Amino acid sequence: MVTCSSYAFWGRQEGSLCAQHCLNNLLQGEYFSPVELSSIAQQLDEEERMRMAEGGVSSEEYRTFLQQPSVNMDDSGFFSIQVISNALKVWGLELILFNSPEYQRLGIDPINEKSFICNYKEHWFTVRKLGKQWFNLNSLLMGPELISDTYLALFLAQLQQEGYSIFVVKGDLPDCEADQLLQMIRVQQMQRPKLIGEEAAQSRDQRLPRSDVDQAIEVNHPFDGTGMLDEDEENFQRALALSRQEIDMEDEEADLRRAIQLSMQDSNNSYSSKIRPQTYRTKQLLAQALQNLAQVVI
């Protein structure tokens, strides 16, 4: 069985360089480096600075502009849509917003396109057709994800609902080995690739002792005043048991003293028929008190 990652070029996420991975996954090769994209970003910044200077270098707007950070890149490795668009112009490629009225009026079925670039906040990834099949080349996955023709439109619609901006890539993409090979064969995928770190997290959870899991749950569900934490409750129950035991011992000792007192009274009285029932009851109380006291001591 031929798998998705056998032929398709796919770059795994490193740092925040998703724009670089997005472009290289789209073009199916190491076409752009962070240094090259930074150069494009700096060029865009300079062009914008020159436009702002036309209003006067002593103007408040110009001084404010100089104090602001670049909108085209940052230290984390993020690059703007302008950087990506300018990088693709080198290859004669153009980006069109997928949900724009101009494009929607064309009524083009997504499966008849060649590729899409998707963006949410600061993350970029490519969805591209290689041969006769579609692939999600998201660098946050452990590998390329196969997308069926029937699922493609639903997949794009779901991304839009999640807040993604989707751009259609127009123009002729450079030739690549993956596209040529996948024109002749079709690949299969038995299981969707996991997100980077997802498998390691699952393995770590499986190795985590049960007691640690319980502690983690307790940390995520803090004490709200309606009950006691396990340790405090255990201490409370232990103290309560000791308190009950002490009360029982006091009761038993009181019974014992009362039985002994009655016994002593019986020894001073005659063994008349009226006294015998009381003596018998006294002996019962004495025996029961001694038995209970023995149980408490043990």
C-alpha cells in the first residue's frame, strides 16, 4: 500500500515558521528560507516607510510609524500575508480570497482548483492537489492528511466556521515529483495523522499512575467550600472516630461504676424475694459493662 508521506514533500513545524513551511509544502520543495522571507518583509517595511514619509518626516504619523514594530514579521518567525503573496509572485502565482464576492460569483467547484492557503491568527498551512488527490499539508500534523473529493468542500467550510481565512492559489505551480507520480497511482490512508505532540501526550497519560491522575483532577477542580479535600476529610473522620471511642469508654466506665455500686448495695441487704430480681439485674449490668470495656480496650 502506498501511503501519503511516501512521495509528498511535507515540512514539519519548527518554531513559528509556519509561513515558510506553508510555502515550501505548496511548492513541494525547499524554495524559501527564513532569511529570504525576512528580506521580503524588510523590503515591504521599507516601501511602507517611504509612503509614510511622503506626508512629511516630521509629521506625528511618521514618528508614530517608526516607533511601531513591523507588521510583516516578528522575532518568533511569523510572516504576514503580504510576505507570502510577494514570495509567490516570484513564481507567477496569485492569491484570491476564497469567500470574496468576486470569486464566489465565478461558481468554481473547489475540486477544480489546484491549491489553497489557509490562515488562522498566526498559523498558515497548505491544502494542495497532488496527482488526482487532495492533501492537507498542515505542518502541525505528523504527516500529510488525505482529503477525498467529496470531503474537500466540507473541510473548507468547516475551516471558515472556525475563523480561518482561505486563499485560492491561482497560476501554474512548479513541476514536482510527487504530482507526477500521483498522476499514475492513488494512495490510501488508514488513519488520520495526529497532531505533533498528541501521541507523546497520550503515551504520557497512559504511563501516569492513577494516584497522580487523581491529583491532577483535584488540582483542576479546586475546593469550592461545599466539601473537604481528601486529606482533610480523612483527618476529620479519624478525629471523629477517636471522639466517639472516648465517649463510648466514658459511658462504659459509668455503667461499670453504677453496676459495682449496686453490687455493693446488694451485699449489705438480705436475700429476700424482693431484692433478688434487683441483684440479678445488677449482675447483668456488671457483666455487660465488663464485656463492653474489654472490647473498647482491645
